[in-house]
Amino acid sequence: MTKTILFISYKLKNGVSEKDFLEAAEKLNNEYMSKQEGYISWQQLKEKDCWVDMITFKRIEDAKRVEQNKEPNPLAEKFYAYIKLMSCRIHYYSIERSYK
């Protein structure tokens, strides 16, 4: 079974509080994402004004199911309220090898 990374890059809206954004992300992770089938972990990366969510799942089907879910979710809506949605880029990567 090949693990999958859901890799989403984006920028935050002008003037939003990074602290508030990170609190919304943590709440979304703890109360929703971490309960999804196949979820392993979520890392948030930042370089200047570009953010990346690197979410690891057991299988690509798990990642696609979560990313493509269109049911309203108040936690996700709050999280996305901080993001310039037109800046989002979504990719799926399989983990071929991991070094520690």
C-alpha cells in the first residue's frame, strides 16, 4: 500500500491574522480531518507568503475522498475563509520512498 500526500499550496487573504488562521486549521484537523478514513498527519509549511498543507493518507482514494467532499462543513468553511481560493493549487503525490 502506497501512502499519498495531498499537497495544497495557497496564499492567505490580505490582513488576516496568521494566529487565527492556524487556530482554525488546528480545530479543523482535530475535529474533522483526523477522523477521516486513512488520515495519517497534516503538516503546514510556509515560505514568505506561500503556505502549503501537506496531508498524508494511507491511500490516494482516502485523500481524494476528503479533498473532493462537497458537503458543507463549518470548520472547513472557517479555515477557507482565510485563504485566497484562486491561489490554491492541489496535487496528489505517492510516497515512493521515505528516508529518516
